[in-house]
Amino acid sequence: MVVGFAALTALASCSRGPSTATNGTSTTASTATTAGTDAPGTTGPAAGSYSILEAVNLRSATNSKGKALAKIPAGTAVVVQCVGKGETVERAKKSDARWDKVTYNTLSGYVSNAYVDTKGDIDDPKKIPPC
């Protein structure tokens, strides 16, 4: 795949801050943030996000056979987009068939709700809607 110079420069700017193009001009990229929240994929809970209780795989489907897209460390804050039904997972002597569609870093995928501290919000469709 061929990626243009401008796209690479923009990508570099997002990850490292301002950069200088080969022609000597300075380029910058701005990122939007929400006051009082951590970026998804960072450790520590943030307002409007939920914590991963134990290291878990981010999966491409709502079951343990879905492709593992990434490993999310315990304590990481993730944004839960919605909740759906899937394979029943047991953790800490409890069963849960709900799977949360989450955003972790730049990836979206599914994590069993058994591994996400949704603080009771999982049962409120106004806070976490069905997928």
C-alpha cells in the first residue's frame, strides 16, 4: 500500500506533536479532548469511561473464537459504545453473555462484560445502548 507524504506527516504529527516538513515549513496537528477524561486505552478510570478488571483480549466478534485484535491491560479505561449478546463467559463465579463493543486506542472490538466494570450502567440503555 502506498501512503502519501501528507498522510505520513499528519500521522507523525498526531503521535509526536509538531513536525517539520522537508521543505522547512512547520506542520502541527491538533487533537480534541474532553475535559476531565483520559484518552481511551490509558490506565485509570475517567468520567464516562469504564475500567478493565483483568487483562483481556479485544476481539473481532462476541465470542472467544473471534480474532484477538489486542490485549487490554487491567486498569485500562475504555469507552463502551454499546452492548450485545454473545458467548457466555464465566469470571469470578459469575456468568455473563453480554459483550461490550469498546474502543481501545484506535481499535474497536468486543470484550466480555465480565471483564469490564460498567458500574451498573450496563442495564441502563440510556447510558450503554444495545448494539
